[in-house]
Amino acid sequence: MPELPEVETVRRGLNQLTLNQNITGGDVLLNRTIAYPFSVDEFIHEIKGSAIMTWHRRGKYLLSELSSSAGYLGVHLRMTGQLLWLHRDEPLHKHTRVRIFFGDQQELRFVDQRTFGQMWWVPPKVAVESVMTGLAKLAADPFSPEFTVEYLAAKLQNRRRPIKTALLDQSVVAGLGNIYADEALFKCGVLPETLCTDLQLKQIQQLRQVIIEVLETSIAAGGTTFSNFLNVKGINGNYGGVAWVYNRTGEPCRVCSNVIQRIKLGGRSSHFCPQCQR
């Protein structure tokens, strides 16, 4: 699943390529991709004639402001979603779900193999969270001023569950997922099964800092591609080649040369170094 760095990479690409160009139409190939409105014809009708002013990111959600007070266009990539900026003559991928047409024969194409991704049109003067209801449940973004040591400590206190599981909870940290939770825990030397209640304040301070550092490093590398993530130009992310532990089971630790191990926590794989993490 695309995590914060991948979604941020897509946001930056969209802001480079799609702004201030009128939407001339569109085509919905899989109706259930449109979460709101319930009519796909209404979805196309309401965004047609407007232009994208800017793209924002909230956690793993993308949100674009539309011109002429036309509301917002929202996207969540979920497991396998891709937003690709293409010439309309490009052959259709068999997993293409939505096409949004622009001038000069360009289009924004939503490709989604697993079909869990969603798009929304949010009407003007309507609270975005009332339509994209998942936004209301999000915690602070790691790059926001709200993401302080005190904030993270308060979120983790009294939680008798593994820190790795807690970090995947979007009501604790918005945008963090399996890849970067593993990477952050390695960087601060904490085992994934360590209970939140057993963490010392110094460890929480370090965890907050390395979460930000790991995310910044991945964004600079264009995100991670282990399966099907592509940026808006169809290019793979490069962070996977420098990952500390994620997806490196059986390989030597880059720090101590001990073998990287993998366990299951809450149904998710967790990668760690038994020497560097305690």
C-alpha cells in the first residue's frame, strides 16, 4: 500500500503537471471507484469545466481544490492505486478505473488492480470530512506542528499493545504504514513487539525524530516500489534499495551484519535486527 512518502511523491508530481488546466470531461470504467456522489455521471458533470488549483495531502489522502468554487476532488490510492499523467492516446491498462480529461489530449488516469481505491467529489460549502469521512479519524501528520513529543507520548500512554501495531493505527500517526514503521523502529533501536507502556520518554523523543527522518529520506528517493507503486510519470520509487530492514529478511544488517528477521504482529510482517533493536 502506498504510504505517506509515496502519496507525497504523487502530490508533488500532480502539482507540477496538472494545475490550472480545464477538465474537459472524463470516463468512469468502474462505478464503485467513485465513493461520492453515487452517480458517476454527476461526478463527471460536477468536475467538468473546472481546473485543479492545487493538491494537498492529509495522511494517505489526496485532496485537490477546484477552480470556480467547484468544490474538491479527493483520492485514496488504497492498496494498488496509481494516478498517471498520460497522453490520451496511451493504450489503456486493463486495470484503468477512471479517466479525467484535460486539454492538449492529456488525461489523469486512475489505475487500480485490487479495486480498493476511491475518488470523491466534495460539493462547495460542504465540510470535506462529511464526505470523505476517513479524514475525521486521522491523527496528526508527522510533518505538522501538532506532531510533538508530548502529542506522541499522550497517544501511546496506557496502550498495552506492541509499538509496531500502534504506529500503523492512523488515529495515532497519520500516513505511517508497514514499511516506515519498521524503518523507524530500527533507527531508534526498539523491537516491534515492545509494548507502548514500556517505552521511556527518551525513546519516544527519538522515535518521533526518526519517523520524520525516515519519511524525509524516502520522499527524497521518490518513495518505495516493492510491488506496483509508480509516480505520476510512471517511474518507480528508489527507497527500497537503501531500506534498513523492510523486506530484507535473511539479509545482513547494514549496521552489525546480524541476520534481519521477520515476525507477524497483528497479521502484518515486521522486520527487525535482533542485535540493533532491544
